[in-house]
Amino acid sequence: MKKSILLAIDTSCDDTAVAVTSGTTVLSNVIASQTDLHRQYGGVFPTVAKQAHKENIQPTVTAALRRAGTTWDDITALAVTQGPGLAPALEVGITAAKAYASEHNLPLIPINHLEGHVLSVLAKPKPSKLLEVANALSIIVSGGNTLFVRVEKIGKYTVLGQTLDDAAGECLDKIGRMLNLGYPAGPVIEQFAKLGNPKAIPFPLPLTTTKTYDLSFSGIKTYTRNVLEDKTVSNPLTKQELYDFCASIQFAVFRHITYKLNKILQNMTFSQIWLGGGVAANTTLRRMIRETIRANGDKVHNPKLAVPYSKKLCMDNAAMIGVAASYKLKHKTDNETIERRPRWEVEKI
Ligand code: AMP
Ligand code: MG
């Protein structure tokens, strides 16, 4: 049987992403970033994203094929992100994928973007077998989503808790705008936090009295605005105050996540724990999650936290979409019925 080689497309937000994958092996993973275009708005502007995706898609597909050392003749199926995401942005990827599928007579596999993030830890740089997994806990922390997902098996997911308002990355980006740190602010806050004291400003911990595993970051944002207004009444922040501020905010955001993770681990057991999404690139978050797992040693069979093998696989990318699709090669979908699903929940796959 001919080996499956997939070309995967993700245009769910502000990155035009195309990858070529075979099973869980990543042959190429190309991302045309629109960050510079959106910087002036301090966030993603949907119509600007749509136009940029339209311009970027063909060159990104060409680059992904070339970097993988493949041509269209090698590709056996296409995969595309169907949702969740920004509707106008999703539309561009789906329309392009349908056109490529029709031109090259290929099946098209629709993928949930969050399932992609969940399975991003399974992507490998070298050839390896498709693993089956049962009862893992996936923690997704990104610019658009923050949630705890129980992976009953690959393809069957239960959301244990999720943010009720902003995502963690979105919260860091919005606070970054208050502090004039540029966009996206998460990586800058990480660097400044290394020079500051995380205990300098004691932030209140959100949702400690609720029994759910849900999260909320909007209070941290409001608290930051109030503290900042008080602190800067007479003088702007000194450099050290800014570093302390970043360290304290970052600690507050991550402490909230690990507080809820700890609650989950007190009540459930898992085979392993996975971390994905753009904020998963942050080394302090990884350390705090590892410490929480260690404190609940008997609750996780394999206590080693699994993270994607590169930071490029943490942020929005199409390699994770190809990896998710590799588990669905036997599903048959009529290409023409694939429409965008901007609010598609990962439980409803
Ligand atoms: P995504 O939505 O998965 O593409 O991830 C983008 C989000 O991740 C943005 O909100 C970034 O600010 C955030 N981010 C990226 N790198 C880091 C980092 N090292 N620390 C914290 N946040 C980060
Ligand atoms: Mg994402």
C-alpha cells in the first residue's frame, strides 16, 4: 500500500499554516505569520487576516511541498482546519483545500483545531509509529483557548474545565498592551519576568470557591489595570518595577492554571499529561505544571510532562492538523459538504 502523505492547512486565526506530514512524522511545517500586520491593532483584525490568508496561501503551500521534498504527485490526502476559529479566516483555508482536493483528485479530512493542539505532542521529527493513547490529560494554553481536556482515546475528548472569558495568552497580550510591551506580549513578559520578583505584587487567585475546573482571566486583567493606575499616578514604572510587575502577572496567570490542575489531580487519575498551545512555549509554565504533577505523583502513571518537540508546534500550525488527520484516514467525508465551524467544540467531534 502507498504510504500516506498529507498536506494540511490551518487558517483559523492570524497565521497561514501549511505542513506536509506522514503519520505523526512532520516533513515540513511552514507558517506565514501576520503578526506585523496586526501589531497596530494590538490583536487580530479578522478582515485583515482574511485578506492576508488569501495572499499567503498559495506561496505557503508551495514552500511546504518544497521543504518536504515532495510534489503534488506524492500527496495522498489533504487535511484542513474546519473550526473553531475566526469565520472569515477559516473560510480561506477551506475554500483553498477544496480547490486543491478537486484539482488533484484527493480526499479532504476536516479537523478540529483544538484536537490539533491536543495531539501536537505526538508529532515527531523522525519516522515513528502511530500511537494509541487512553486516559491522558491535555492542557491547552493559547491565545484563543485555555482548557483542560480528558483524552479518553484519540478522537474522544471531554472538556473538564475551560476559561469563562479571556484565554491565558489573550490576557497576557491585553496586559502587555497596557504596559506598551508590543504584540504578542507573552514572550516579552516571559523575558522581563526572569528579571523580576513574582511575589512583588500579590494578585488574588480567581475562582477558588467554585467546585468546577473552569478558569477566568478577566479579573487578573482588571486587577492589573487598577494596580497600574495606582502605581503610575505620580511617576512611570521604573525598569525594576516593570520586571516585578511582569513576574507577578505571569505568576498570577500560571498559578491560576496550576491551582485548577491540582484540583483535577486530587480527584482523577491519568496515564500521562500533555501541554500544548502558544503559551506552552513558556518555561516557567512548564516548570510550575511539572511541580504540580510531582506533588500528585500517585495520580499520573507516567509523570513526565509531554510537550511538543518544537516551539513552532506550540503555536498555531498545520503539522498538528496533519497529525490529527493521520488518525482519521479511514473516515470518508464528501469534500463539498465541508463548511467552516467557527464554534466547533472539541467534545463534539
Ligand atoms: P497561539 O494562540 O497558540 O498561536 O499562541 C499565541 C499566544 O501565545 C499569544 O497570546 C502569545 O502571547 C502567547 N505566547 C507565545 N509565546 C509565549 C511565551 N513564551 N510565554 C507566554 N506566552 C506566550
Ligand atoms: Mg490555536
